Amino acid sequence: MFELGKSEDGITFYKLEHAFELDKLTIGEFTYFRKYLGMSDYLSNFQSWLKRPTVVLVVAVKDSTVVGWSMNEKWSTPASDGRPTFVLRGIEVSPKLARTGMGKKIFCFISGILVGHIITKPVNKIAKLFFESLDFAGSTYKSPVDLGNYPGYLILEESRKKLVACEGIIPYEENVKACRLKLFPKEAVSDSLITMKKEADVSDSSNEVSEHVSTHVPGENPPEDSQGPVDFEGKFLGEQKMMSPCKCGNYLVNKYMLSGKRSGTAFICANCSVERYFLPMKKK
């Protein structure tokens, strides 16, 4: 198994490789797939999935107990741009961890190791809102994956998941790289795809569906490339401590809400006034 990282509350994330690795773990309490999809034996399903080379299974573990999981399977038909496509078949967390953001933390690691596009079919309105918060959207005629014969499916195109931001996780970047290299030894991969930003603006930490997961927009320079202080006008929202220091060594930033052509939240170093991070306002 690959140990991909850890959350600040002590939950470790793994990409499992072999069925026997589950012998070291206990399957925690899960109810949704059991109640609505008839998945009565989680352990047997996990073991069966791990025997299929097309499956990528990521689990969240606390005290040797699986408290969250996501099963993703490679689609047989590649996208029109030649990139791989994965179907996110299921993602679930223990009821005790519901609405804590754990589902998004699991997805951060999925996005970090899977090369190509990800598609999924939400089972209800709540699931649809969850995936839309992760930047999944309906396919269009420009989409690299033709979902015309798959009504209800959403797609997260590779270009929209380059810098998935999720608060409260510490990725083990070398392990993530090694995992992805083993999964995709021949694919063209940009290092930016495994960079999981530790800073994110969370609109409501008590509601998983309303958490905002942002992506870096191609064509915009990442904030860390800023060369000097930024001049701007915006509404001051308060201070926040970042999980990584600015180039000047300071952790504290001032948050400002910007409107107009460049709308969103700017995180400005409280010491040297360099822009650390910019969270664009999500388009409706």
C-alpha cells in the first residue's frame, strides 16, 4: 500500500494495492451503500475490487479502522485527447464523520494520483451538490469524454483539477509521486497535478457539501510566483494563519474580498504584502 498523507485530526490515507493488505485493517461502520445499494459485505467487495487491475481504491484509516473509502475504475474507452478516464464508482465516509469534510479530503488524494479525467454519476441531489463543489460539471460538445449515451454523468476534466485545494491535509508528496508513477509509468504527467494546496477558504466547515474546493485556472500565474507587494482595493475579512510560510517566513495573512474583473478572496502576507493565494469566486 502507498501511504499518501494524513489529516490534521490523525486520519491516514492509503492507496491499497493487494487484497491481503486489508488483513491489517478493520472495516468501520458504513450505512449508505449497505442500505441503498445492497452492499452488505464491504470487506469482500474491497478484496474483490483489488483483484481487478483497472481499480484504484483509496481508504481513510484511523486507529487501524477504515473510516472512509473511494473506488475508482479505469474506463475502457480513452478520451478524445488520448488521456485516461476514470469512473468514480463510489465514495463514502463513516456516519460519525459525515459533514466534516472527510469526503473532500479523500477526493484530494484521488485527484492527486489519478492522471486524466474523472467522471461520475451522482445518485441524488445531495451527491450532485457535493461533486459540483469539486468542480465536476455536465459534459458539453467540447468535453474530451463523450457522455451523450450516459445521462446524469458529470465530468471533472484534467485541466480543472491541476491544483485541488483542501484544508487540513498533509500530503506525503514523494509517496504520491511514487504511487502515480507506478499507476501511470508511460503517461505524460505534470508535477502540478500532485501539488495539493494546504490552504483553502472553507465557507462552512460543518457542512461538507458547502465546502469550497478550488482549482488553479490555466493561464493564471500561481500566487507564489508574485515578485513583490500587491496593490489592490478590497473588503478586509480578517486574519488567517497559513499552513506553510511565505518566502519572508511569515505564516499570517490578511484576507480581502475583491470584486470586479478579478473577483474572489485574496490572501495577502501580513508582513511583506505579497499575495500568497487567490481563491476566485465560483461562477454560478
